[in-house]
Amino acid sequence: MERKVSRMKKTLLVLAAALSLAAFARPHGGPGFGRPGPWRGGPHYHHHHHHGAGAFWTGVGVGLVGSALLPPPPPPPVVVAAPAAVWVPPVYGERPVYRAGIWVGTERYVITPGYWR
């Protein structure tokens, strides 16, 4: 499966690799660097790891390489809110009521029943 990588991502990848290599390429105080150690008859110095700018730039390089190699995150899911429930009242009608030809009153009847929408 071949993935197409944009020119900008390739440039960032090369830049991040160069920065990472530059951070590791400096002298680290081994034999021949700095003060003589106990193997050359000099005093023994305690080496403390100070993670300063070198560790920072290494982290930046690793982050850029990782972001260039990983696929982009999926888009967030689309959330469609349900419409609010609304009560639609019923529609009533009125008609006269007759018994044996004599008007006795008015009757209400439902034309359209009420419902939730």
C-alpha cells in the first residue's frame, strides 16, 4: 500500500532528522573530551545528566518525525441534535345536537387529535 506524503511533510521529516542527529553528534564527555578521568590518573568527577537544550531539540525532532509518519486523526463524529418535543394541541369542532327535532345543545368533537412532534 503506497501512501502519498506531501512535500511539506517530507521537508519536516528531513529537518527533524537533521536536528535529532545534530543533538546527538556533540561531544558527551567520553575519553578524550573535557577533563581527564580516573583512567588517566586525574581526579574522579561525578557526571550529572543535565537535560537542557539537547533533550528539548531531540524531543522536537522526535515529535516532528512522529507527526510526519502517523496518519492524521479521524474527524470528530457529526452529532445531530434531536428536535425538541413540542405538544401540538388538538383542534375541536362544535355541532348542534337535536333530539326528536328539538335542539338540546352543542357537542364538541375532535377534528385533529393532539400529538407530540
